[in-house]
Amino acid sequence: MRPVKLIMQAFGSYGKLTQIDFQEPNQNLFLVTGDTGAGKTTIFDALVFALYGEASSSTNKKDGVVLQSQYAELNVEPFVELVFSEGAGENSLLYTVRRVPRHLKLLTRGAGKNTGSREVPGSVSLIMPDGTEYPQKEADSKLGEILGLTKSQFMQVAMIAQGEFMELLRAKSDDKKVIFRKLFNTELYQNIVDELMNRKRSLEKEIAQIKTACQTEAAHVVIPQEYDQWQEIEGLKKQVLNGEIVVMDCFLDHLGELCRTLEKSVNFTSKELQSASKLRDEKRDIYNSSIQLTNLYAQLENAEVQLSECGKVEAQIGEKTILSEKIKKAYEIKGEYARCQDALRNMQTCESALKEQQERAPLLKEQSQSVIQTAKAVKETAEKELKAYTTIYERVNKEVKLLKQIKEAEKSVKTSQQNLTAAQAADRKAREDLEKMEKQEADWRAQSEKLTDTNEKIAVWKGKNQELEVLGIEVQETEDLLKGVETQKKLAKKARETYQKNRIRYDAKSQEYESMRRIFLDEQAGFLARELQPGKPCPVCGAIEHPNPCIASTLHRDLTREQLELAEKEVSELRNRQEQSAGEARSAVDIVAEKERLLEETGRKLCTRILNDHEQFPEAGMLEVFDSLGDNIKNFQESRNSEVPGAAQDQMADKECNWNALLKQIQTLLGTWKTLLQEEGTRLNTAQKTLRNLQDALGQVEERKKSGKTAVEECGQKLTEAAASAKSAEALLKQLNDSREYPSEEAAMTEFNQAKGKWKAAEAASKEAEKKEKASSEELVNCTSLIKRFEGELPDHQKLYQERQAFYQTLMNEKNMTEAEWADIAENYTRETAELLQKEADSWQRKKLAAQTTAETAGKAIDGRSKPDMEAAKSQMEEAEKVRLQTQTKLELYKEQYKADKEAYDILSPQMEKRGKIIEKHTKLETLYKLLSGNMSGNRMDLETYVQRYYLEKILYAANRRFANMSAGQFELRMVDEENAGKGKNRGLDLMVYSNVTGKEREVRTLSGGESFMAALALALGMADQIQESSAAIHLDVMFVDEGFGSLDEHSREQAVKVLQELAGGSKLIGIISHVTELKQEIEDQLIVSKDEKGSHVKWQIS
């Protein structure tokens, strides 16, 4: 990376647009010189800000609004634009980054327009070598990718900032490790350590999971209390549940033995259960056989009872069966009798109908002939009336059409007359409108001339409003000042009261302290007096005689030095409070005086302005108010000028009252003036609106006059046309009236309706006669048809009756019943009675047969066996079942215990084997991790640090070449030796300085300022060489050194410059910021920075 061009505007001390072209120097080494504070460091702040968004210093971080220049207006946007190249030779690429810091911008609209400001967020723009702009959100990450360094790393190897050039030199090993990791890609070794740690943690997690699984399964273990080793195995289980996995092997051994014991118990109890089940089954079979035999005895007894009951009702059942058969036969004969009667009725009905139709036939024939003759006569009459109606219809229709034409002609005459009248009226109106328009024009012009000065009056009115607004603002400011004076007086009063309270407290506490101090000293003197002995010198005065020793009081013997010191501290604090409150009271009084002075100054300006307004803006109705207020202002000013010095406290209240009264009167004046101005404004706005309307109307009046004249001409032409149209319509109406045949339309319609009525009546009579003719003919045909049908059906009815009568007689003979017998039975019994009697007989028969079958079957099954004892059989079965259930419960308990313990044993055994393998692997990983991460006692240097020492050794080799030249061979930089690099903490990258003069090593912190600068510069140069050698991705062809040369003597400075000149002999651009005069003579290409009232400026001075 090599800077090509830097552009700044409104950034730091650079207000105007400033451009620095780094291609101008003839040499790669140049000096940036100028007075202190001229803006030298700001150049490199801008360069670093463009790349990283922050200024160069890491101790005094600056960004955002802080970077905005005070030498530029707020409407000038601050920005930094840097063009830099990346790569070497023909492969170098140009990038342009433009960065705008967060800054304040002048408001261009709203309440604070041109006075207020708002904060604008920062932005960054990166232009790629192909001219495209990189996405703004990703520009910072792309810059970091291009440069290959973070800001802190860049500052360590490419820009040694003022006051920070020794950070890398004195940095701890851990801090250097972070810097070297990015520079030399050693993160692989840290990743190895991290991977070992992750694997170790993963194994620890597996061990913890196995532990949890063991605890879970151990909780499932069931230990019978009757087990002889119950207490021992229960104790082991509790230890496992508490996390003591070390006892798991012993626990598993006991658990295996317990499983074997439980397995034996299960097998033994299973055999016991088989025996008990077999006995229970035998007793159950005996009990079931007893139940069956008892049931057979009950069935036999019940069957015998049933047979006895059936024998008692056998005779009654026989009689009911005979009666049931008779009822069925009677109802069979009754059905046939009903069918015979139906055939008889049908035959008689057919004979009667045939006789009736034969009698009607001659009468219907005679009636039909009469109806035919009547219909013929009526039809002839209807035809005659139709001919007459048609003739009259044609004549009337012609008259109707003529009457319609007459009505249209009358309507046309009426319309023509109306159009003529309207045309006459329109002609008159057009002429009148034209006259009114000409008169209106004259009136408008007269009004317009009266209002010509309205705009000038509005301008004057606006000036008065502005003056009124200014007065209002000044009055408000004066009132605010007056309120501020009143508030400050209250604060001053409060401050004085606080001072008085603190003074009283201090005086009281001071007196108390002096009293305590005096008592304490007296007590000390009394103590010495008690120690005095005759002939021995006094420790105070040295006398050997003590005629009047101090007599100590017994009241204050408990007073100690600590109590006295505490009281002295309290007095000191109260004295400080008193002095502070006194200062605050004085400050409050001074502020009151300043606020009163400002009030007087502002008030006098206000009064002067009002007096001037009194002369310049005398409104109607305001002269008397202005005069009265003007007199009051003059009297007030005279009273202020004649105040007596020395009476300030008494005059202060009068001042405030005078100001309040005067401001109240001024507010009343302004209110009245504002009302009058509002009324005047309303009048002027109305007049202005009226003037605009008049001007608009006058602008249109000529066009309207022209339109009026055109309207008069058009109305005259329409009037002539309307008169001709009316005359033509009247002539057509007369011609149509002369062609009429009827005197009126009513007469024509009367004749038409009479003819139509006669025709309709004749036509209705003809249709009625035709209808009667058709009905008579249909009735005669129907009668003939019925006679033929009845003559054909009658023989069939007669034959059917004879057949059914014969079958009826035959059926009575077969059933051996007379008509009287079956009729009597059918009358006394229903069909349902026969069914009920038959069902009763069938039920008796089934009951008897079932009882016989049951008795026979039960007798065979009993087969001579005696009746069993059920109670004894049941008791034996229940006892056997009880024994079986007890044995089964015992077996199930053993099985559950065995199952739970066996499952736990089967799960725990492989888990313990797995745990052993994992622990073995974990032990190896943990040892390796501690070794490589530097966590072993006596070896705190990690793997990455060990690798980085290789690079640091190369850096020191390159650095010491320059350091030796600059220090005249006195010093060289060395690493802490491997033996001590890991003791106590990681010191693998810590630097020591070896003195070739003394032959001893010491801490780099012991170097002087100049020596430290040379060491840091040499280290930075060595690091740059190593970076260039080890990483093709990082091309740092730039180094800036900000100050530090002032700490070197002449020889060291010359050597340092010589080293930099040698370095700049290649492709690296080196800039030195310094105000040291001698450097101006040694470095020819110089960037001179100056500063004036407009900010900083730069210019190149090239050799």
C-alpha cells in the first residue's frame, strides 16, 4: 500500500479544500514541518481516517463531529479522499476511498433555518481499479481485505504516531502475539491449541454424560432389604448417586452377585407356583362338577312341576282349539259372501245406467237440431255488423289523423308566438345589458383610482407590524431579564443565608474544638505533673524544682487524641464549607449586579425605541397613549439617572417595581397597537382584494362589451326569423281546418264506438251460439257411447254374480256350516280371538314337550349320583387359589427386581468400559493441550508464541542492523531466552536490550527517550522488512514517523536519518513529522504546513 494523493475539506484544522500529491517529492524520504499546532499530525489523522474511519491516535480517539473543522461553515461538507496504490510495479492497482465523518449541517428550512443545525451520519465510498464503486455497507471490510492489517497493526508497522512509537517495543508478549498472528499467519498454531481444547472439552462432556448415565441407571437398581448384603450395596449406590464414580466397579460386582441371587429366587418360586396352580386347578374342577350336578337336580325338579301344571289344563286347551277352528271357518265364509254381494251391486248399477241413457237419447237429438239452426242465423247477423263497422272505422281513422295534424299545427303556431315573444325580450335585454356594462365600466374605473395607493399603505403597515414584533421581542427579553434578576436575587439571598448558617456552625464548632484542645493540653500537663519527681528535670522546662505543679481535673480524663483529631477534622470541613458558601454568595451577588446592568442596558434601548416609534408611527387613537407612555418613560429615565449612591439596598425593590409597572404599561400599549394594526390590516387586505377584483374586471370589460354588441345583432336576426315562422304556421292551420268531415273529434268517436258496439255484440252472440251447438253435439255423442258400453258390460256382470253365488253355497257345504251359524260366530268373535286361542294352545304344547325333554335329560345325566356339598367344595377351591396368588405375587416381585437390576447391570458394564477408554484418551489430550497452550507449571509459553519467536528473531536481526547504526553499536535487541520465556507467565515475545558497553541485558523500559525512539524505529523497520519478505499479500510501501527526533542527540539523529534514507532508497515512501530545525537541512523534500485565521495550509518545497 502506497498513498498517491490525499484531499481534505473541512477536516480538523483544514477548512478549505486541500490537496497533497505524494508523487511530487523527488525522493522517497520527505519532511513534514511547521509550527506546533499548525496541523502536521492532522494530515496523518486524515490518511488513517480515510482507511479506517478513525484518527491515527489510539490514546486520544477522534471521530465524528470532533473531526469537523471549525474553520469552515456548517454548509461545507467535511470529507477526506485518499488515492492509494496496491501492489508493485506494473501490477499495482489504484484505489480511491472517500470518507465523510459524522458532522453537523446547517438547517435550510423549518424553524431553525440558516441558524440551527442537525447531525448528518457519516459515509464511505470505495472506487475499485476498474472504476466501479464497491457497495457502501461492505466497503470497510473490503478495505481491511486490501490492506491486510487492522488499524492497530497498521499503526504499529506503518505509522508510528506521536507519543505511541514505543507501544510495540514495550508491549507484552500476549499483545505482540495478536499483532504477529495477523502479520505472519500464525493463527494455525493457535487453532491447533483451540482444537485440542475443543477435543478435550468434548471428551470431558462425554465423561460427564457417562457419569450422568451411570447415576441414572444406578437409581433404577432395586435392592431387597432381606438381601444379606443390603447395607453394603445400598451404601455403594448412594456414593454413585452422589457422583463418586470411583466405587462403580465395586458396585457392579455386588450388583452382579445380587442379580444371580435374584435369578435363583425366580426359578425356585416358579416351581412353587406350578405346584400351587396344579392344586388350584384340581379343586376348581371339583367345584365346577359340583355346580353342574346341583344344577341337574334343580332342572329335574322344575320339569316335574311343569308337567303337573300342564296336566291340569289339558281339557280346557282342547275346547279352545275347536273354537279357534270354527272362528277361522266363519270368517272365511264371510269373506266369500262379501265378494258375492259386490258382484250383485255392480250388475244392478249397470242395468240402471243403461235404462237411463236409452231414455235420454231421443230428447238430445231433437235439441241438437234446434241449436244448429239458431247458430246459423246469429252468424249471418254478425257478418253484416262487421262490414258496417269496417266502413265507419276507415272514415273515422282518416279524421283522427287530420285532427292530429291540426294539433301539431296549433302547437307550432303557439311555439312560434313564444319564440317571437322571447326574441323580442332577448333583444331588449341585450341592449339594456350593453348600456349597464358601459355604466359599470365608468364606476369601476372611478373606484380603482381611489384604491391605487393601497399597496403602498400595505408596505407601510407591514413595516409597523415588523416594528411591533421587534418591540414585543425586546419587551419579552426585558421581562426575562427582570425575572432573571428576581430569581438571582433569591439565589443570592439563599446563598447568604447558607453562608450565615455555615458561619454560625463553624464558630460554634471552632469554639468547641478550642475548648477541647485546651482541656486536652491541660490534661497532658496534669499527666506530666503527676510524673514529676523532686530533683529530676521537667521534660518541658528542664527545672529540677516543681513548686506549683498543674492539678489535673478528673472530669475529662477520657478525652483522647483521636477525639481531638476528629473534632479538628470537623472544624476544617466546616471552615471549607464556610469559605465555599462565602464564595458562592459573592458570586451570586456579582451575577445579580451583572443581570441588573444588562437589564438597565436592554431597558434603556427599549425605551429609546418606543420614544422613536412615538415620533414615527403615530396611529389614530394611539396619540394619547403614546404621549402618556412617553412622559412616563422620560420620568422613569430621569429617576434612574438621579438615584442616590449608597442606598442600593433600598433602591433595589423600587427598581423592580418601576420596571414591572413600566413593562406592564408598555405591554398594554403594544396590545392596543396590535389590535389597531390588525383592524387596519383587515381593511387594507379587503381594499387590496377589491382593487385586484376591479383590475381583473376592467381587464375583461372590453371583451364583454364586444360580446354584448354581438349579442344585440344576433337577437335582432332571431327576432326577424321568429316573426316569419309564426306567419307560416298560422297559414297551415287554416288549410287543415277546411278539410274536416266531422264537426269534432267527439262526434267521430261516437259514431265509431256505436258501430264497434253493434259488431262486438253480434260477434259475441255468434260465438255463444257456436259454443251451444258444439256442447249439444258432444252430449248426444256421449249418450250414444254410454249405451253401447253398458250393453256390452251387463252380460259380464250377470255371469260374475252367478259364479260367486254358486261358490258361496259350495263353501258353506264344505265347512258344514249354515249361513246363520257362521254369521252368529262372526258377530260374537273376532279374527284376533282365534289367533289368541291358537297361541295359547301352542304355548301349552311347547311347555309340556320342554318339561318332558328336560326331565328325561336330567335323569340320564344324574345317573344315580347323590346331591353334592357345595360349601365344602367352594372353601377348598378358594384356599388353593389364595396360596397360588401369594406365590404368584412373590414371583412377580422377584422378576421385577431381577429385571431392573439385570438391565442396569447390562447397561453399566459397557459404559464403564467405554469410560475407561475415554479417560485414557482424555489424559493424553490434556497433557498435550497443557504443553502446547502454556498451561504447565514452569512452561507458560504456548505453541504460537514459540513459532512467532522464529519470526521475531528475523525481525530483530533486521532491526539490530539499523539499531546498531543509530546507537553507534552500543545496543542490540534480544528476546528473553527460552529457559526464562515460560517461567511464571508467557514472556516468549518480551524484548530485552543488550548493552555492548556493559555486556549486560536489561528491560527495554530502562532505555531513555531517545534510545527508545531509535529502538522502536529500528523494530518497525525490521518488522516491515519481515512482513514484505513473508507475505506477498501485504505490500506496505509507506512509513510515517510522527515526532521523536527531538529526543536524539546530533549523532543519533544523523544516523537515524541515514538509516531512513537508505530505506527510502528502495520503493518505500517515508514521511517524518518534526519541528526540529536540523532536519530541514538534512532532508531536502519538505511539506511545509502553516496556519492562519482561515485554518491550515500546505505546500511542497522540492529540492
